[in-house]
Amino acid sequence: MNNLLTILGPTACGKTTFAAHLAYDMGGEIISADSRQVYRGMDIGTGKDLADYRVNGQDIPYHLIDIADAGTRYNVYEWQHGFLDAYNDIVERGNTPILCGGTGMYIESVIKAYEFDGRVFPEFNSLIVGLDISRELRREKISKRLRSRLDEGMVEEIRGLIDNGVSTNQLIRYGLEYKFVTLYLLGQLQYDEMVSLLEIAIHQFAKRQMTWFRGMEERRGVKIHWLSIEMPIEERIQQVKELWQIQIA
């Protein structure tokens, strides 16, 4: 039985922090399901927050982050291959695989066993846990996080990518932070205009993520156990562990 624990939710809901604490408690390793965190050098804009993978002095192993060069294209088919390799590696070492991310298509390609070119993808017995956050709190966290990333040097990060030869057209195709900051650096947007449009775009992106997850539940028969982020993390971890024992029994 291919058992898999999945943590999903919209941007800024604290998925990585929760998954890392869960992995610490359960002896797990995290497989990232984020379509942009695969790229090296795209750190601040994608919110890798690698410090979140250190819990109580212990480094939590993670997979499928920093595996492709910025400026290249990476798709769900390639990610699926990477997922299987990471999953098998984790299981062979006796640890618990925890899939964590907000890219709905990547997550669904595993739990619904998407097939490409006639290749049969294995089925997974997946417990899927969603982090539930109110619209108001989500908007507050998104706005606060955007300003924090700008303060941390997001513009400088993207300027550095361009200086290192990454195509501006490709950066724009990556969307969100990379699109709007690139347009600013190209002189097509003023700074305040860039920040305002980017903030709106991230809010819209979070809404689309939730639309995808609701579609998984309502139209594609995927059971998601939603836990409020306002619940103490220890209580959330305990609930997931209880659900996991039932799932794998």
C-alpha cells in the first residue's frame, strides 16, 4: 500500500511550517508540491522559507526544491517523475512521506494518478489535510508577507536573475512576483503601481487555489479534512496523527 500524507491549502496559510512540525513529530520527510520552488535562485519570490524546515534544532529533509535552473520550463509530467523517486527514497529509509504544497494540479496528479503517454501511475492511499483560513485573515497575511518579501530584497533577487541571463519573458511567464517585479525593472510599471497590482494578483491567485481545492472535493470526489489554522499547532498535529492511524490501518 502506497501510503501518503498530504498537506494543502492556499498561499500564506502556513503549510510549510505545519508540515515541518508534523514531519518532526512523525519521523517524516517533505515532498514539495510547488510549481515555482523547483527553480534555483528563485527564493524570496517563491517563499521557500527554508528556515521553516528546521524544527527544534533538527533539519527536516525536503525534496523537489531547487532542482531546475531559473529560466527553464518544468512541468507536471517531470514533477510526477521526481515525486515517485522522492517517495520511494523516503519509504526505503523507513520514513513517512508528506506531500506539501499549493499547486493543485501537481497534488492531484498524484492522488488521482494522472497518466501521461500511456504510462501507468501507481495509486496512493492518501490522507489529505487542508489548512483552512478565513478570507480576511488570508488577505491580511498575504499583504503582510508581500511587504516583508520586498523588504528582504525580492526586487534585488529578480534583478540578479536578469543580470545572470534569465530571460525577462520567462520571468514574466512564471507569474505573480516574477511577472510584476520584472515589468517594474523593465520600466513598464512604477514601484507603487507594481506593489498594488502584485498584491491584487496574489489575492486572486489564493482564490483560484481554493476554487481548485473545492473542485477536487465537490466534482472529483477527493476527501479533504480541513483544519483551522487558528487551532493550536499541537492540536492540529494530534488530529492528523489520529486520522493517519485510521487511514493506514
